[in-house]
Amino acid sequence: MIRSPIAFILFVCATAAAAEPVRAVVFDFELIDMSLTGEMKGKSKDELARLAKMAPELRNKLAASGRYEVVALGAEEANAKAANLQACGGCDVAMAKRLGADVSITGTVQKASERIFNINVYMRDTKTGELTKAVSADIRDDTDEAWARGLSYLIRNRLLTEPDKAAQ
């Protein structure tokens, strides 16, 4: 039991600060197609549809966790769509910083073959540009269910299991 008013105030302030969610911008995922099929036939409309579902799902799950406050792309949406976020030299961090976020979250789905995919999520601190998390899951099927399960696994078992460096 806390008996001192000063100790109580410090306890309340520390608790409130610890519960403060990390402000995060989650950018749309990008497809990296290294498959022979992709080279010959181009991008699959089914895969592009699945890809479009990835960021909204990640945003929803992060916000629902209470650990993140998801910041809308707003004025930066057109810039983000025009950029190759994995090769732009940190433009995602600059955009997230302009939006007032603590972290920038980008993602890719790499297609190695008809049935071998790799889902990657990268989190960077907007103050330093430092990569604070990089998580990955392999999936072995090109279905809505496989893609959803891969992302769900990453969220549950990699992204929400430990505190973020940017929040400390």
C-alpha cells in the first residue's frame, strides 16, 4: 500500500508513462517477385489483392493491442505509394517523422516460386533511423489463408511479444 501522497503521484505518473502507446505509421506492403512465373507473366492479381490486405490487417492488430497508436498516412500517402520503401534510403522514416510517429513500419512479401513466399516486417525508430525490429515468416502456399496465417503468426509471436526499443 502506498501511504505517501508524493509516492502515489510518482506511481501514477510512472504507470501512465509506461502505458503510453507507441505512435506507428504502417506503410503498405511491397511485393518482391523473384520467381520465374512473375518474370514471365507479370504480377498476379490474386497476389496483389492479398498484398493490399496486409497493411490494414497489421494496423488493426497493432491498434487493438493497445501498445500502438496507428498514425494515418494522410498527406504522405501519395509519397509512400510512389516510393520503393525498401530502397529509398530511409524515406519511410522521414515520412513517419513528419507525421509525428515514433516508428515506421514497412513490409514486403518476397515470392521465390509458385509456392514459396517470405513475409517480412521492418520497424525503424524515427528519431535515429535505426532498425529496431526485423521479423520474417516463410509460407508455403499461395492462398489467402496462407498469407493471413503468416502475417498473424508474425504479429502474435514476433511483433507483440517484447517491448519496442523506440518506446523505451
